[in-house]
Amino acid sequence: MHHTPFILVTGGAGYIGSHTVAALLSTTNYRILSVDNYSNSTPDTYSRIEQATGKKPEYLQADLADAAQVEELFRNYPGITGIIHFAAYKSVPESVHKPVEYYRNNMNSLLNVLEAGAAHGVKQFIFSSSCSIYGNISTLPVNENTTPATAESPYAYTKVLGERVLSDFAASGTALKSVALRYFNPVGAWPGGLLGELPNQRPNNLVPMITQTAIGKIAEMKVFGNDYPTRDGTCIRDYIHVCDIAEAHVLALNHLMNTPQAPAYDVFNLGSGSGVTVLEAIETFEKVSHQKLTYTIAPRRAGDVTAIYSDSRKALEILQWKPLRSIEEMMHSAWQWECRLAGKMAV
């Protein structure tokens, strides 16, 4: 008898989590349970997901860094077949100031969910990793076989450790198979700005800083460092539309379900393959939004790498994934979302 896959999404009220829940609801018939502790998100997100897709996931509040709560979750929801694990703290600068909190939260939640999941018969596990694991690397673009430099922040190191845990777990002969997806810089919002990035704290990521400055939530924005060895002195990042990232999770999950010969652990880069400087990103935003942005140049920020962009051919070959949405679409949808939050209409 063929059962409907039952997928647990941890951190499903967060930015990438919510877009992935929406992608799952709109492209599959899987049963979805989202679990979040709302440390950097809000339960309102679920009604936005419903507005975007016409479906509402089941959801639950829990702290996954607490093993007892995780065990209770698996007892109360029997039959979970796959897990997409987003739940983690994710601010590079904050991790530099609060390393112990980052290690405790990010590692304990992963270990608890992995251990309980395996004990309860979960077969597929998708892990939210990051290009920050590559560190300050001189050979660009990076691919999955690039030897990483040292991780530049405690946040990045929790992703290095997370990948190591999964790879060691796979080698122990478990029936659970896992994939780590190394995202580059996810930005943008669901079409029409129905879902988007909603940091509870002041944002540390470039695009929310840009849109919040343009709408007036932030008086002026800082560009951290203009003396990097890049074409205009600002950091280079590989921006990728959050909907492209969300679709990659659905493809990775289906790949593990439908490919008996898939390795017990694998890793994929998710990037656009080209780098954009901070100033180029600002310029693109100004062009699509018709807004002028006020910014000042500030000193470099601890933990930031100079430049990183991806060679994502492996994801294309194995998952048939490629990014479909342009930097203009990323900026336009992010602006629509910011305007929707403010109750204004974007142009």
C-alpha cells in the first residue's frame, strides 16, 4: 500500500522554510507539518502561506533544541517519512557575539531531530547548509569538491559541523538518507509579495536592509566595506531567488524518495553561478523600484567573506534544478513584499 509522504519542515515559519512549505503545498499532495519556536518568525506566516497557495499546513510550536519536546513531537505525529531541517539561528554578526547560543541551538536541534527521526523510521532528510562553509576562498566559482577554507564565523561553523554529522551518520549504516543544500544568498519573495523575509530583529542581510531603508523603516543603510579587492570595492555574493531555493528542496526530497541508488549522503550547491557586488545589487533595486537609496560606507564587518559564487552544475545534472528567476525579479518581489507589509502598493 502506498502512503502519502508525511513531511516535517522544521523552522517552517521562517523565510526559506515558509517558501518551501508553500512550494510543497502548491506542487505536491504531501502531508506537511511545520514546527517552529518563532525565535525569528511569527505564526502569522501560516495564514500568508494559505493566501499564497490556498492550503494551510499543520503546524506546531516547539523548541527542537529540547530533546524531550522532539521525542514528544514524533510520538504525537507518527508516520513522518521525510524531514526538511531549516530550524537554526542564522545571523553571521550575531554568531560572532553569541557563539555558545549558536552552537547550542543549531547543533542540539539538528542532533535531536536526526536521532528521533531515524528512531521513528524517517527515510529522507534535507539539511539547510550554506555557502558560508567555504570561508574566504580564492578559487571561484566554488563547487561541491572545492576544499573549504576556514569557516569565518560560529554560524558558518555550525553548518560545517552539521554536514559532518550527516556524513558520519550516513557512514554508520543508517536507513536514513540525507542531502545538504548549500545555499548562496537567498533573496526575494513569493510572487505578488504574498510571503517574504520578516526578520524579528534588525536585518543583517542585504536585501531586507535595502527594502527597509527604501520604505523608511531604517533611516539609512550601511555598506560594510568598500576596500575589498573586487570590481567596485564591495563584497561579491551570489544572489538566488528564494522560490528557486524552495523548489530545490522539493526536487531534493523527491530525488531521495525516488532514487534507490542515491548515496546515503550528498551535497549540492544552490547558486546562480554569477556574483553581484553590493553596489550592483543596490543599483538593480533602484532601477526596478524607482526608489533612490540613501546609504553610507561603513567599516568591514567581522565574519564577512570578500567574494563567493557558485558552480551549481551538479544540482542541474542530478536534481534537474536550475535557477529560473533574475536579480531584477528578486529585487522586484522583495520590494512588493516590503510594500505589502507597509500597506502600500509597489509600482
